[in-house]
Amino acid sequence: MHHSALAVAVSLLVTPVFAGQRPELRGTTRTYYIAADEVTWDYAPTGKNQITGEPFQMPENIYAESAKDRIGRVYKKAIYREYTDETFRTLKPRAPGWEHLGIMGPLIRAEVGDTIRVVFKNNTAFPCTVHPHGVFYKKDSEGAPYNDGTLPREKKDDGVPPGEAHTYVWPVPERAGPAEHDGNTVLWMYHSHKSEEADVNAGLIGPMIISTPGTTKPDLSPKDVDREFIVLFGEFDENLSWYIDENIKKYVGDPSSVKKPWGPTFIEPFGLSNLKETMNGFIYGHLQGLTMRVGERVRWYLMANTNFEVHSPHWHGNTVVANHMRTDVSPLLPMGMMVADMVPDNPGIWFFHCHTGPHLTAGMQAVYTVLPKSGTTTAGSGR
């Protein structure tokens, strides 16, 4: 083939990818006003182990109590929060059924055929973004910087500067929705991808659920499901967060007694103490709100974040169907996403945790409550 002809052929192949042509959609445009905000986060708000009901013991206190040579359970972090409009003056209250999301950003929902519009404001001190998984996006809505040949005007999404805003537009074609053997919902996630390790370990990650059209209620929850829960098996490596220096200065009893790890963060005591093995940003039983009833159709959405993570979520007392298999333990890899359906038949308060030994020891533990079919729900019920 002649050189010029080859160039034309390559151009024809490449241009659609870089132009990011959107699929034809006839659904609803769903707008979310989301900011990256700096907050003070407490991984164990009660100050004691809620699984045992006792004060923290060794080695629990390594992760959950401050000392002269460690930070403890309170850190400065950055998280996504939802606002009512583009002024970003009023936080949108989180619905009672979703308070269990904890550190995660607001739930983004849409149906296949819709368009998601995220008006993003960066209220942190570092550039950050909103990068989605699964949905369609043009280069100006990808939220990840790399040498992709795009023009400067398409780069604002790659790192929104402190104090500035950007609107991300994500069409939802069929390939972003449930596949042939899925149920009627599929889980995706979004997170900051400017400096991914620092961004996500600072706390910038959230869930997104896409549904099959015609299968949802007005709030976009699936018609054939009674309760939904989203749980992030999240290892937050505070050594890699944007705020590690501030947190050392503010929370370590004697800052001069510690130094930041130069290599793997789990090979020396200070680095290890900053590895927070959490469920929705909580350790040792502080995740609340996982309450359901016998016989209800319960859908669990599980996800992991970015670190050296291999999780094994385990439900005591009941079973789920995940990946078309009956089980009570399921694998979850870094940035993995999965859906598990449960119809609980065994009432009680049940252990729910990661079966990876170091994660279990470091606090990746919670409980879920199954109430009898009749009676009133207890405080902290999911809905």
C-alpha cells in the first residue's frame, strides 16, 4: 500500500476513537453536582472495637489509636460530596437508605439510553478529576491525563485545578448496561485519575449503577429488589495520600519520631499503621445500616479500590448468588466490581468481613442484621 493511502486508512481507523463520537441516545439527561471536598475523617468514631465491644487491643490499636509515633484513626482526607445546584453552596442530604455509603461519593444512577452530566467543582488544594468506568465518554470527559494526542481544549478534564469546575458528560449506551447474563443492574465506579494513587488514597472514589430501561422505580432502583447495599472493600494507604505530611504534623504525638516509608508501606511500623483496611471507610465494625428482613430480595454491590489488594468478602449466616454461583465468599480484585443477590432466611446479627488474613486483622470487619419477616425495623435500618 502506498504511504499516503496507508496514512488515510490509519486516519479513518483512529479518528472515531479520538473524536469520541457519541452513540444516539433518547433517554433522560441526569445531572449531578459533585465537589471534591476536604474533610476530617474518623475511621472508628466510637473509639472502641464494635465487633468485640471492647477497647482496642494489640494489634488493633496500631491502626485505630494515636500515639507519639503514629497518627491513629483520624485523618484529613478528600471525598466526593453531592450539592443541590451549580452554586455548590448547599450539600444535598444523603437519603437514609444510603447513609451506609460512608466515605464514598454520591451514588450516580442512570438507565441505558440516558446521559449522565456531572458538574464537578474542585474544593481541594490539588488538581483532581472524575474518571468513570464503563460508560461512554469523549476525550474532554475522560478525567485521566496521558499522551493521547488531544488538543489543549480537551485537557481541562484531565486535572481540574483547585477552585475551578468542569462538566463531564457520559452517555450510557447498551454496552454500559447489564449484559445477557446479568440481572437488571450493573455496578461501575468513578474516581479521580489525575494522580491516581494519591487521589484515591485521599478518598476520591464513588459508585455508579446502570439499569435496564423499564425495570426501575421512579428513584431508578430495580423493581424486583427490596434493598440495595454498596460496600467498598477499601484499603486506604494514607502513606500515599496527598495529606500525609499534614496528618503527621497534626496528629502524631512526636512528629520527629517518624519518617515516611521510602518503599513498600507495610514493611515498617509507621507505614503499616497508615494502611486502613476499611469497609466504606470504617474499621472494626463501624459501618452501620446494613439491615434487612427475612425473605427480602437484597442486592449487594461490592467494589475495591486501588492498592495491592485481594479481597474475599464473606457473609456469615446466609448465602448469595454471585457470578451465577451459590456462595458465601467471593473474590474481589483491585478496582473490581461485582453484584451479589441474597434472599436471607436466617435472622440475626451476622459477621460480614474480608477473609484475607491481614485485612481481617487490620479491621475490615462489619456486621449485617437480618430481622424477622414481621415487626418494626431497628435504628440504623437501610430503609
